[in-house]
Amino acid sequence: MEVQSPSDSVPRLKRKMHEWIDNDARLGWLILPDSKTVYIYRPGQEPEFLTNTTQLKGEGPVEGFVLDLTEI
């Protein structure tokens, strides 16, 4: 999981997420709090784009985990 900090650029974070997936991570969440946007990265798929979501449900290696985004 990566949450954008004020000094992070979105293109750099997206490159980092692709790098993690290319190196065998099975799931990645890129959370952009200012725009209330989440990108979900999975191997062999284009990133899924969500906006104004209040929670993320884990899958694969984090099945059963739920991340509450209401405070982010």
C-alpha cells in the first residue's frame, strides 16, 4: 500500500506500483487522499480506478482485511 504524501508525484508513485507488481507483488493499493482516488494494482491487469470509496477489501494475500478510508 502506498499513500501519497505532499512531496510525492503521482507519475512516480504509479511507476513504483508497476515496479512492485512486476517484481511479484500480488496486490497494490495506491491511495491519493487529495483526490479521494484509489488505484488497485494486480498482476496481468490494468489498474482498477476507484473514486470516493469508503473502504478497500483485501484479496489474495490480504483476504479478509478491510481498510477504512473515511479518515484518509
